[in-house]
Amino acid sequence: MTARETDLIDQLLSAMLWSRRCADAARVLLPISTFAHRAALAALIDDHDRRHPRAADAGTERVASIAAAVTARAADVRRARARHAAWARGQVDGPEPTYYECPALGLAARASGDVDPLLIARADAVLAYLPELVAAGVDLNDIDLARVIRDLSEPSENARGQPPEGDTRSNL
């Protein structure tokens, strides 16, 4: 992944934090894999928007709502891990409790179009970098959402190994 792609991902995620419209557009037009190392945040924003349809659509209220939802999900993931660990140690009787890292749940979520719980399980890691993206902010009037999405949906180099049009980086 190039530095430019990383910057575009962070720019888009910041826009998604501040605007449901941006989040909806990105969700429809880009696969979750586009977000690479930040896919968990994209999944948690999607999870927030599905679970809190009446939350603010934009601005600081939206960002605060997403931050609270990520914090709550992180706590729930920790509780689920503890329940599963207790079951695995034989401290709890009964069937295996479901937990976020269960591979079968991840497969089922992908098949049904739900948010992948394997990405939700990374909520604690997201909390480590979320403040940085929030602080960076974004002026939604300055972002060319269509260009960012187009640039992220195209491969970083064409079949001949040349940078995309307009990319000034060296091939060396």
C-alpha cells in the first residue's frame, strides 16, 4: 500500500466519521477490504449506522455517537472473550458461548451482508487511533468524495507497472 493510498483511506474514514452520507456512499461503492489496516473502523462505522439509525447524520454529535458505540462494542468484545475463555477452561457448563472471533460467525456475516464480527472484535485497537482521525477532522466541503472513492477503487498501478494518471511518484 502506498503512502498516498493510506492518506486517502484516512481522509475517507474521517469523512465517514463526520458524515453518514459519506459513510453510506463508501459502504455502497467500496468493499471493506479497500480500507486495509483500517477496515475495523469502517466496519464499526457501518455497525453504528445500522444499530443507531436515528443518531445524528453529521457533525460532532455523529462523531461522539460513533466514539461511544465503539467504546461500548470494545467492552462487549472483552466480556464475550472472558465468557468464552471461562467456558474453554471448563469454568462454565453448557454449549460454547458465541464470541466475536468465532470463524463461523464471520463467514455467516459475510454471506448475509452483515458487519463482520471479526472486524468488530478489533474495537479496542480502533480506540487507539480513533482520536487521531477525529482530531484531524475533515472539511466536508473540501473533500471530493467521488475522486477519493474512484482513486481507492482503482489499482495503484496499471498492468504495465506505471503509476495511475496524475500520480507523480517515481517507479524507482
